[in-house]
Amino acid sequence: MAHARVPHPPLDAHSVDRAAGVLLGAAVGDALGVPYEFEARLRDDQQPRMIGGGLGPYEPGEYSDDTQMQVCIAEVAATGADLRTPEALDAIAVNFQKWLSGGASDVGAQTRTVLGAAARAGGAPGAALLDAARRFSAGNERAAGNGSLMRTGIVALSHLGDPEAMAEAAVAVSALTHPDPDCADACVLWCSGIRTAVLDGTFDGVRAGLDLIPAERRSVWARRLDEAEAHPPHHFTNNGWVVHALQAAWSAITRTAVPEPSPPQGEFPAQHLRLALEAAVRAGTDTDTVAAIAGALLGARWGCSGVPLEWQRVVHGWPGHTGADLVRLAVLTARGGKDEAQGRPSPPHEAAEFVERDQTRRPKAFDESRKPERDRTAEPGRPGDFLKEKTALSRVRGLLLGLAVGDTLGAAGGKLPSGVPLRAGVSTQLACFTAEGTIRALVRSAHRGLGPTPGVVFHAYCRWAALQGIESERMRSRWVGAKDDRVWPDGWLAQVPVLAQRRGSAPATVTALSRVEPGGMGSPTASRGCHALTRALPAAVAGTAVVDGAKASAYWAREIAAFTHGDSAAQSAAAHAVVLAGHCLTSGPDMRESPTGGRSQVRQALLEGLHALDEVDDPGLTADERDRLHAALEQADERPGEAARLAHLAPDATAPSALLGGLYVAASFPDRDQVDAALRFAAQAPDGDSVACVAGAFLGAAHGAEALPVDLVSRHELAWVLDTLARDLIAQLTDSPSGGEYTGGWDPHWQGRYPGW
């Protein structure tokens, strides 16, 4: 029978994010429930953890047959196939058989029996499976298991534009192993819920699905939904039966309160996903299946971005899929098999824009259709190869120490006294708090299951201001309350005496921070000042740890610059400098040849960084600004090290001047043995400290800390602080010493040093 196919509806960024959450939500629910399947039911005060074990036994984060079978369907649905057709059902049946023989770690009794009978029967795979399922179910009172409901989520995505076709597909796919009417109805209702959640962002579709099942069974299911809403999940103890499985999942979703948005307390509505999945696991008995069923609908409502990052990072399973692979399958299915987004719709650093929009100054999500192609094998939030290399620590130390030495040397006009400690400048102080705030944002993300938010770095700047005696009481009232007896500023960095000393002027930063009120983020000034850029440079390190790092680090830098500097040119200069610094960090010594002839490692890294700016969607990158940046690099090739040229490019103490001057200096003195000369030349600029700060960061990132002037580094009063921050930033990005929301950490003191708020 031929089926008319309704085109898939156009999906905006939020709908794509919600579609991406369907398979991922099911998988994390499955993996969360695995350890507790058929074990003693957890009490309400016990928190389930993704620790593995169970009937597999499974690794931590590994999903079970519930998601494995859904992947079998998804591999077909992601091609754009109409799941009602014999061809699609044949393909699904073939995948089920391959799974049973080559990867199934735990198989339900009914599913195993039906698949075995179909394999022996021969013939068309789909028809053989359907016939075996009907024979098993005939006269069998125990044929209404939960095995088709647990895998139905992806079916909803295959027919988003046509609810009737979706219902037909749900019945057809269920019938391959579970043709019982209760199983068919349950799949239709749940698919209806998922479809509405993806398109409209509500849970209303489950009850709306009553209109899609046979009229004579609607009142029965309406009563069943009423019962689920009236009782806790553990009331439905026989949840191997499809009816109780749906009721337990629906109870967990509807009886778990959706948190009210309260950014200062770190509370957001999307945390409902985690809370409801924990409630589903506490239902007991078939915990992984109930949580997988609930997870598909919760993921459809709250999206991929609502799934805790700790879960996104560890979830995996047959046939070698990661969270990113599940997202890819779901998005392809929702788009009818068209790979329009070329990968994951919202990587972790952007996912926070959906979940934590109240803590960002740019709540609008990026237009995902403009994102460059990504390596789909990279897992969400998984650190890149760079930070695992032997040279990574030297280069990160080089960036931070180069920044500091340049700041100090530039403030002194290139002439420093010998034999005495070198004083840190205000740019270096603020950069310390950027690095520390980034670590704390990552700790917070790991323990709260949300994307890192720039608001944590703003808190870091407020701690610096309080140490400096700038509106100390107002700062304290903003963050802990006037009557709270907690120690604040907290964390180890607040105990460094040098950071409490006044070291120069940062007027725009001080003015903006002085305006902070309880519950607010202050008001940025209209300044173009250089500190918007110089303090943002450590953000380049975090960008090397994620897929699409240029866009991630540019966004992060622009956001933290915007807290105090409202001028768009200053914000863009910060974003562009961080992208260039990131390319210097990851550049290799083999980057010496180009189509135009020999080119040094540093110049090639800077050139590639300039090309990468075209991909970061920065509104401040105008054609004129692009030309100015390329011209600065070209002038360093043609007329390197000219003081007049430097003064022309960097005439004042603004962020755009610091960027152009630092770029020119680094490209004029690109070799490893020229770093000292580069910094002393940069110090001659009209605002020498900002230019030398940027040049030092670029050159230190490219060549490593060992290339910096030993005499200056060894005498710098904050060298040990910057060295510690470099090591700790890498540790947090690669090894998470504090652990996460559901995993323990190996350093019991880490959260005391870097409290996650």
C-alpha cells in the first residue's frame, strides 16, 4: 500500500535542539536507570548515579537494549524513510537481527522469542517478524510488555508534519515485536507527546494523542493518564507491562515540579529533565526502561541543551555510538534525512544559551545553519587533542606568562630595574581572575549539569574589585548577602596579597563593577578600553578543548568583555584576539610553508586565525576591520619592526589598537629567539603595556614558556600564580579533578579552591 508523505515542517533552532534531545534523552535515562534495574527501590532522598553495572554488566554511561533497539530504528529513520512502508520495516527487522546476533547485551524475553522465531522462518524480514510477533501474542496474556514503547521515540521524529502518519508508523513499528493493542496505543500516545514537545515545547501532546487511538479505547487511556498524575511513579510496580511503564514515566514527568527560573540561585526550568529522570529511576523494578521512556519525552521538551553535560559526555553504547552520534541520528530523522546542519545543533558552550539565557547578555541562540562542518566523532565537551600533548602545558603557561611579562615591561616603557621583583599590572590581575573564573565555571557546569556561563567570570571580576576595596560591601551584598557569615571573596586566588594591591588604572572596568546591584550584572560603560581585550586572553585555552573552538572562545571573550565595555569594537577586538591566541596555542613547528613561500610558525598561525574569524559569526567583523587586521599582518611581512608603523597601528589605549599593535609586533618578531626583542619593541608603543601584553600572549602561546625571557619571568611577582592557574585550567579541562554531578572527583580540595559559582 502506497502512503502519501507530508513534507517535514521547517524547524527553528529551538525545535532542532528539542529534536536532538529525543534519542539523547532516552539514552541518558536508560544509562541512569541501568544500575538499579530489579534492585531495591531507591528512597526519595537517594540520588541515582550513572555508575554502570546492572544486568549487562554495563560501563558507567553505557545504555542498554532500550536505546540499542531504538538505534536500530533510527539508522533507518535517519535516511528519510517512511517507516510505514514494507521496505522500511524490512530494514528495521534486519537491524534488529544484526543487533541480536552481534551486540545485544540484554534482551527482553518477548523480543528474544519473536526475533528467534522470525530468523528461523525466513522470507521478507519485516513480514516474518510481524508474523512471529502475532503468533506469540495470540492468546498470550503476557504479550503487552514495554519493549516497543521503550524504543518508539525516534518514530515521532520521522513524521513531524503529519500526526496521522506518525500514529500509523508507531503502530507498524511496535507491531514488529509487540502487536498488542495496549502496546500500539501506548506508542501512539508517547509519539504524539514527543511530536508536540518538539514543535511546540509543551507536554500537551500526550493527551492530545487520545484522538489518534481507536475511539473505544480513549476513555480507558484517559483514566490511565489521570491515575498516573494522581500517584507517584513507584505506585506502578508492574512496569514491565506497557501500561504501568507509561504510567510510571508520565507520573515522573507530571508530578516533578518544573523549577522556577532563578539565575542567581542557579535554578532553571530545564533542570526538570534531570529531576524527572531521577524520579523515574526511583520507580524501581524496570528502572532503565521507565527512565528511557521518560527521557525521550523529556528530551523532546527540554532539548539536547537541557541534558546535563556530565551525562552527555559519558553516555555511549552499541554499536559504538556517543552522545554526538545519537544527536546526529535524531536531527537527520527530524529533517527527513537531509543533513542541513552538518552535525550537532548545539555544542555545550552554546547549549547554555537555551538553558541559562538569563545569565547571558546575548540570549539569542546562534543560527545553527551557519555553523561550519564539525567532526562528528568528537563528543560533546570532550577535550581536543591539543591539551593532551606534551607541549600543551608549556604553551598555556607561555600565554599567561607572556601576557604578564609584556604587561609589566610595557608599563615600564621597556626599561626595568635589575635584581628586584617585577610588579604585575592591572591587566595581569584581571587575567588571573579570568582564568580562575573559567575554571570555576567549568566546575559549576560539571556539578550542575549546565553549560558554563560567563556569569561565573563576572563573579570573579567582582571578587577582584572587592579585594581592591572597590564597593566591597555592595559586592558582598550582591553575591552572598549582607548578613551571610560566609567567607567572601572565596577560593584560593583571593588569598594572594598581590591581587589586593592597586596596580594601575582600569577605569571602565572599575566604573562598570561599581554599578553592581543585588541580583544584577552591573551596567557596561561605552568604553573601547584595552582591558576588555587583555583580560580576556586566557579564554583562548578553553576554546582548544571543544569542537568548533574558535566560535566558542570568541563568544566567551565577547561576553566577558561586554560585562564592562559596551562598545562593540572593544568586544570584537577581545573576541578576535582570543581566536588568534588559540591558533598560536595549537600551531605546530611544521607550519613553515605556504603557497607564497616560507612563512614562520607564528605568522602562519596568525594568518589561519584571521581566516577562522570568518566562521565565528561576529557582528563586529566588518569588511574594514578584516582589511585592517590583514594589513597589519602584511605590513609585518613587508616592514617589520618599524616604530612609526607601530604607532600608526596602535595610537591609543583602546582594545582595537592593542589588537592591531600586538598582531604587528608578534608577526614582526616571529622567531623563538626574538621574544625578548619583540616585547621591548612593543613597550615603545603609545600604550606599551596593552600592546606588549597581547604580543607576549601570542608569542608565549606559540613558543611556550621556555622562550620567554628567563630573567623577567623568574622575577615576576605573579609568575607562580599564573603557573598554577595554567596547570589547573588544563587539569579541569582534561581530568575534572572535582568530579561531576554523578561522578566523584580525585581531588577532595578542588571545590574548596575553585567553588563552582
